Amino acid sequence: MIDKPKKAFHGGAFFGAIGESLRSLERADEVISADVLDAWYDPSPRVISSLAEHLPWLIKTSPPTHGEGLREVIAEQRGIRAESVLLGAGTSSLMFLAFPQLINPGDRVLVFDPSYGEYAHLVENVVGGELVRFELPLASFDPDIESLIESAQKVKMVVVVNPNSPTGRVVARGDMERAVKSCPETIFWVDETYIDFVAHQSMEKLVAECDNLIISKSMSKFYGLSGLRVGYLVTSTNRVSEWERLSPPWSVGLLGQLGAIEALLDGEYYKAQVTETMQLRGELVSGLVQLGVEPVPSVTNYVFGSLPEGGVADLVAGLAARDVFIRDANNLSPRFGDEWLRIAVKDGPSQTRLLGAMKELLA
Ligand SMILES: Cc1ncc(COP(=O)(O)O)c(C=O)c1O
């Protein structure tokens, strides 16, 4: 018998309710997918209109082989060199390309506990490294930077998801810079999927000074492009040219390349979405507090919190039966029992329905 391949656990149970055969997409309007961290808002109207205008041609045409135009726009918009940018079909594909190049079986890799589950999977099941869990304090979920630096010196690579998922906490750029510069022999992989919800914290520009730094930039969540699959890495030009050898042609489709360019060129639209997201997050947090949830203060488009009495598994199941999906976060740390949950910010009416369903179930 062949063993089932191991995979990281993700949110996304909501797709089961819509139907993974994709034959009943009208169900999407009835299902609340707060178990994944996709944007609650639509992509920029510029993205929609340029894709709609050229749709048949975009679908049938081979894209620029290595996304040269998109790379230029990323470089221009983010103030970095195009030669430091490696594109991929979402950062997931880039992680699976890069990790086997960075670590060998048995190498020690530090990952925050809790953090995005794919990294533990990559270290343990893909490259056969030794996972070193850096336990974040349960009170604040903020790392102590001095002990991070001390631990970082004893490992081959450190992975920091910043802001972190599931916690919604950010490590300030100055602290991150100090850690990266204090440990020049250690590789730092910084995943900035949610960084644009916080002003001025990205470390992309620091790549020009620090050879030990790799920044992972998903365009899925903040830009609302999850379905298009676009992401990039920012790292030393040497590393990028080495990895380009391993990167397949047309790794980002034409819809993705055009959608990403239009999104990057519409900063004003996304700035307005951040303001609204903060407002909606405040409403979600107040509603959760009234239901007895203890939220961890978040800087992102999701809220992590605990039900002190436990019962999250039952709550998640009860909500799913009502087409409302939230994430049971208890499998993200061996220290968790049945008390931690993570909920994505959604539009106002969806949050009202979600909180109403939670109230019924917790009563
Ligand atoms: C922290 C984090 N990193 C990376 C990813 C992967 O994103 P993508 O492959 O869509 O770029 C996700 C997706 O949920 C994420 O939450």
C-alpha cells in the first residue's frame, strides 16, 4: 500500500460547501469563508476592467515567459531592483522551489510556534530538516528579540511570518533588522503576506544590504488576487539568478501577470481598503468580546483569539453546518487544546451573520 502523501493542514473547508467540482459557484454567495484569509474586498476595479476587456485573448495567449513586465512594475513600485525579484505562481510554489536549495536534511530551522503550518511541513516532510519551535509567549504572542537572536545563532535558517498568522501580531521592522544583522551566518526567510496592512514595516529594501535575507511576498491576500496565483521572492541578485535556473517558464499566467500589474498601480484603492478593514476588524472584535472570546490585538485582516472554556471544535462544526466557516487554530501549536480560533475580517453583513450564528451556538 502506498502511504498517503503528507500535506500541511489549511483552512479552506468552505470550498466543500460550495462544491469542489466548481459546478455550483452560485453557492459562494451563501457561504462565509472566514476560515481563509482572502481579502473581503474585491480586487481593484482596474484589475477587473482590464481582465474583462481582453479576457478571451488573455486566456488563449502565452504570457511573457518570465514575467519581465511584472518584475519591472514590482521593482518600480516597491523601490527594489528587478534583478532581486523571482516570480512564482503564488509564494507557495516559491517556498517549495527554494527550501530544498536552502536547507539540507538534518539542518535546524527555527519556526515560530504558532505560525503558518506550511513551514513546519516544508522543514519536516519536504526537506527532512529539524524543526526548532520558537514558542511565542501565550500572553502576547510577541517574540522576545534578544532570545530570538540567541536562538537564531544556533540554526541554519529562521522563518518569520510577519505579521504572523494565526496571531495577527507584527515584529517591528527595526527589531527584525537587528535580528537579521546580528546573525549574518543564519538565513532569514521573512514571509510578508500580510505586511501591507501595516504601514512602513516591509523589509524588501533591506535585501540590498543583507545577503542572508529572503522576503516572501504573496499578492494573494492584500491585493485580493488569491485565485490568480501570483507571488514573488526578494533576495540577493545572485540567489535570484541561481534559482531562475530552476524556475519553469510561464510560471505566472497571463491573467495573473496583468492582474498583478494593475493592482500594483492602484495603491490608492488598496489604501482605502486598509482603512475599511480596520473599521470592520474593530466591529468584529467588539462582537467577539461580547460573546466571551478573548482576542489578541491584531494588525491584520484577521482576528486570533481564545474561548477560555474551550469548545472551539464544536463551535467550528456548528458554524460549518450553517455555511459559516472559521478556522480551528488548535492544530497550529502542540501547546493548544480546544480554545484557539482565527476568523478573517469580512464585509459588514457577513460579520453580522457570523456573530449571530456564534451567539446561538455559544448560548
Ligand atoms: C502566511 C502565509 N504565507 C504564504 C501563504 C501562501 O500564499 P500564496 O501561495 O497564495 O502566495 C499564505 C496563504 O494563506 C499565508 O497565509
